[in-house]
Amino acid sequence: MFLTLKTKITSHSELIFRIVLFLAFFGHGLVSLGYSTSIKLHHALIHSVNFTNIADATILNIVAYFDLVVSILILFRIGKKFTLYLAITYLSGVAITALAFYFVKTGQIFGIAEVMRRFPWIFYAVFLIHSYKKEKVLKFNLLRLGLAFAFLAHGLASLGIWGLNAGHIELASNVVKAQDVRYFILGSGLVDTTIGIFLMLGIYSQAITKVATFWILFVVILSFMTGFPDGIFRAGFLISAIYIAFDKRCHTKTVLNLKK
């Protein structure tokens, strides 16, 4: 029964990652509409790059509805490659915005972790673009690398390296005492960074992904405690991790066999 389930999952990679991207865009859209306290971060991101006379709230609403529309287009394969290229362009813009916000907050320009947070969705979109080509040469290792960047970004940010950890602290405060939050964030940062490095290099990556899946499940549960939109978009990470843990094709290109 387990093998049958595994086969069904790995034979529907295109559908699964359409759902993953749908959850990501849909969840973020709901956050921007104010259904989560995380809207404070979205508002701050907009404010850091808004040099127009348009109110931040107005721009945030436009971004929110854009997210929701894109989520539906991706889910139902409307526009296919065009929609995905549009999503990649948008995500690249969000990454630049996050970099600007990091500079505003810290006065430093190396907000690498803030940029890497957007890489998973970009990598997943590139994977889907390949699935819509006439000659399908699916780049399954892109999926593993996308997940690796997610862990590296969150791990480095938790450690205070090239990223902001305010959201991590807010999330951790739901399960640990105030005086222990700093140690929890440090520990999770070390774990996330280690997982990210192993996934990036492809070292025991399938086994590491299985372990990481349980950690993501814990984070998703915490996210739903903070706000259901946060749980929705992080559930996309959980689904992607489950798929990557099942599919051996995501683990073929490693640091040990790149020339094969």
C-alpha cells in the first residue's frame, strides 16, 4: 500500500508542484489582505521601496490580489509557461524588495538569506516550465535545491547571518518561554543550516529530507497557531518536502557525481 501511494505521488509531480505554488501564492495573498499578523512584515517590505505617492495599503492590496490571481492561474494551468515566467519575474522583484528592506533595517547590503527565501518558489516554477515543454526533460534536482535554499535561508536568518529573524522569534514564542526563545532560535538555526547544506550537496539528501519533513510539519502546526494563511503557504513546503523525500530522481545529481 505504501509503495502504491509513493508511486502515485511521484507520477504526478507536475500536479503536486502546481498545488505547492498555489498554496504559496494563495497564503501570501491572504496575509497581505490582513488575515494574519504577518501583514506587518508585508507592509514594511512595501514601505521600504515605495517611492510613489500611492499609499502603502493600496499597493499591498494590489499585490495581494495579484498573488491570489496567480495562485488560481497556476493551479488550473491557465497561461502555463507565461504565467510561470510572470511568477518568476514577480518573485525576483520580491527578492529585490526584501534586499532593500534588509538594508533599511540593518544598513547592510548583504541580505543574502532574504533573497534565498524566494529561491524555492522560483526553482519550483522553473521545474514546472520544463514540464510544459514539448520535449519534457524534467530537472528533478531543482526541487531538492529549492528545498535546500529554503532551509539555508531560514537557518542563516535564525543565526542572524545575512537575514532577519523577527518572524522566527514570533513563531518560537508560541512554544517556548520568553527567556528560552533565543536558545531555541539558535538551535533551530543550526539545524536548518545543516539540513540546507546537506541537501545542497546531495549528501544523504533523501534520508535528510525525510527527517526535515517532520521538522517542517512542526513549523506548519506552529504557523497555523499564528495565523491560518501562514500555515497555508508553509504547507506548500511540507508537501514539496514529502515529494522530494519519496522521489529518488531528486537526488541523482550530487557533489559526488556531478560529472556522471
